[in-house]
Amino acid sequence: MSTFFTDISIDKLIVNPENYRFDSVDNETSAIKIMLQNHNKAIKELLKDILENGLNPLERLLVFKKNEFYIVLEGNRRVTALKIIHNVNLLKDIEQKYFNEYSKILNNANSKINIDKISCAITDNISDSNKWIALKHTGSNGGKGTIPWDTTQKRRFLNKTNPNNSSNIITSLFSYIKSSNIYDDTITQNLTNIPITTLERILSDPYVRENIGIDIKKNTIYKLYPDSEIKKPLSKILHDLINKTIVVTDVYTKNDRLDYIETFNSNSLPNYANKLNKPVEILSNLNLINLPLQTTIDNNSNNDNSANTDNINSNNINNSATTNNTSNNTSNNTSNTNNIANIDNNNSSNINNSTNNNNNNNNNTGNSSSIKSTSPKRDNKDINKRKALIPSTFHVKITVPRIQQIYKELKKLDVSDFPNSTSVLFRVFLELVVDEYIEKLNLTGLSNNDKLNKKVQACIDDLKSKNLIDKNKVKPINVAISNHDSLFSINTFNSYVHNKHMLPDATNLKNTWNQFEYFILVLLNSITK
């Protein structure tokens, strides 16, 4: 087969009636019509791209000369788009709707392109040309054709050519894991085997991110806890993906992801007492954040982000000081601190990066004061700014199936939308937990007909006698028992069920949970011991 190259006028090119994309038709007009019927959306996108960027220089048409015209063997979609650009009126003879659609696109185009000729490879033997067409359209063919990029390679390209691409998140996470030296070999040596789309689906959920201790703003990952803390949930997720313990169908919906997070025990979740003063970029100087020195720690376990959506506002991030502590048997080396000023809420680009301070002595005091002086205390979030009754940050092991089901429902139900359902379910949940404690711990002097007040008091007395409860933290429960008019009283719980005039309020319900949370946690932990 002999081939030579030349530029050919678009008017001389014929969209192939024998195109392999469809059954043979009689002429070019019929070929263009069936191309539009089968590939209209793709041709529109190609046409728009040609208008904006011109023709792809990596692709050349393959044509066969017939009389004074050239039949297109390879590149029929491109020629269809070019013919429409060159003369949109040809669509009037095909179908009016196509003429209207493409006329609108051409009229609204930001730039007008003038392509009269296109580079072509002319072959004198159609049969021999089929070899090259097959290589283009039938895969890699053992290396003879184009070897498609896998998911990781695609993301690598996108990250290098477009830093704002969302795939940068996964690449950043993997870079962090490989550079941190705290993840086991099973993870670091199998990162390429992780199904990235499943991992992306998991991390796309704000509920998941809050519970595992990370946040994502403008395609940048921030850690909310020291590296040793976020390692715990990240390791579980990555191990589950590597071992195929979970697949995409296990985390496909939001409820699926909530159920998945509920399988994490305390050893697989961050210690909420160790929350960092501010979010820190996960790859900031590749420094590891150990436990905070003398920073202010938000110990509030009721903070909840379940109301957040996946639409992320960069103004919500305050970049924090980055601290890296390393130690050996003889001395403690001070950390590198990168002090970054707060982002102005009115102008997210107003960032002031300070100089890294590197000290090599055995005293951490300087670093501690540096962090304190440059990291203003973050305002605590409103603990009631959550959708569900039970905060997403509240985790406890529950072995009784019905109690566990109600617990999950109370973490999903939007209190504002379903205050009556939530209030009744809350009351049922509390009584079932109390009854389970009484039965499991064999408390005497009680019967099934006793009022909830009496049962709660018996549980408190038993916990106090065993020094299992903080007397100060249980004071709200004492008020709930003794003051029948309190919003948090057991009497109020009963009214939610039996009083037709009692209208539950979302904020009051959340505040009631806040008051009872510690008591319920102690009960459930005691039951599962």
C-alpha cells in the first residue's frame, strides 16, 4: 500500500456511506443523517472543540480517491463537524431540528474558525488501509495499537496539566501516605491496586470526611487531627479497599456510607480530644503533625458537619501552623513551624505565609509559644448546627439489633423535618437502653411496669456505686428526674408520646440529646463490656 499526504478541500471530502459505524447507506446526505441520529451529542462536542481549539494535530484523516472526490475512511465524525461549520445549510436537507441546533451553536460561538482544507493521508488500497483503521479502533492489540491509560495514569496526566482537577485529591492523599512513613507496607505497596473511583466516592461525603478527620477545600486535603489519629480511619478504609472487603456498591449511597462508618470501632477513628487547633494542609511541607504541643484543642465531641454539602467554600479554611515533632531516646528535636495567617473571608487570596522556623535544641517551649501567638483560637462551632439528633461524631458499639437500628435512624433523620418522629424515637431509644442496662447488670427492685424516671434513677445509682460515672456530668439527668417542668425532663419525653398538645422543637430535642449524651454513652459502654 502506498500513502502520501496532502491538504484537501472540505468540499472534496465525502462522509463515507460505507462507514463501519452504521449499516451501508446510499449517499453522503444519508451518511451525515445517520451520524447525527447515532452520535449527535458527540458531534456537537467535537464541533464546539474545533471552534475553540482547532483540529487535533495528532489526528490525520485517511481517505481514498474516487474520481475527483475523496471518500473518508477514517475521521468521518470530524468531517461531519467540519462540513456543518463550513456550510450549516446542508442540514436543512436532512432535518430542520439539526439545522436549528447547530445554527444556534455557531451563532453563539466565541470565535469563528475558517478551515477550508484539512491534512489527509491518501491511500490507494482500501483493504490494506483496514489494518490501520483496526489498530485505531480495536484496542492495544498486544502493543501494536494505542495502549489506553489506566485510571492512575489518567489522573497523573490531569494533575500535571491541570492542578485544579478533582483527581488531584487522590494523588495528594497517596503522596502523603507514601511520604509519611507511618503507614504499613500492605498499604504503601498496594496503592496502585486501590479502586480509585470507590475511594473518591467515600471521600466525597462530608459525613465521612468529618468522622475520619479530614476536610477538602478547593481540591486540597486538610487534616483536622494529628497524623497518628487520621492514620487510623484511613488505614481501615485503604485496607478494606485493597482486600476488597468493600466494593463500590457498599458505599454507593449516602446511607451506605453512613452504615460503613458505623462499622468503625474506636480504634479506627480519631480521638476527638486530640483535634488540632486549625485545619492543616495534608501536604504542607510534607511535615507530620504529632500530638499538639500547647495549642488550644476543641474537645467538643458534639460538633457535627452532617449539614454540609459537597459544595466546598474555600473561605471556610484557616490554614494552621504545621508542626513536626521527632524524638529519640536521648533528645527531643523541636519541630518545623509554618505559620500561615488566616484567610480573609472577603478575599481568600489574602494569605500571608510566614517563614519556617527551624530550631535544633532540646526545648519545645519556643515552638509552643510560636504556635499560640500565631494561631488565634478558632471559634467553637454551634453544637446544634447539625441535621440529625445524634451528632455524626458520636460513636458507640451497640450489640442489640433493635437499639442499633434506632440509633442509626436517629443519626439519619433530619430533626427539623421530622420533629415528631424524632422525639418519639428518642424516647423509645432511651428507654430501651435503660432497660437493657437493667437486665444486663441484673438490677433488682425494679419491674417492667416501673416509670422511666425510676429506671433512670436506678441506673444512675448503680453507676455511681461502681464509680463508672462522673457525678458532675450526670447533673443534667438528675434535673431531668427531679424537675418535671424542665424541657429535658423525663416527663417531657412522656409528653412527646402521649400529649397531643406537645409540639416538639428541633433545637430543644438537640439540646436534650446534648444533656443526655454522656449518660447514654456510659450506659451503652457498660452494656457491651
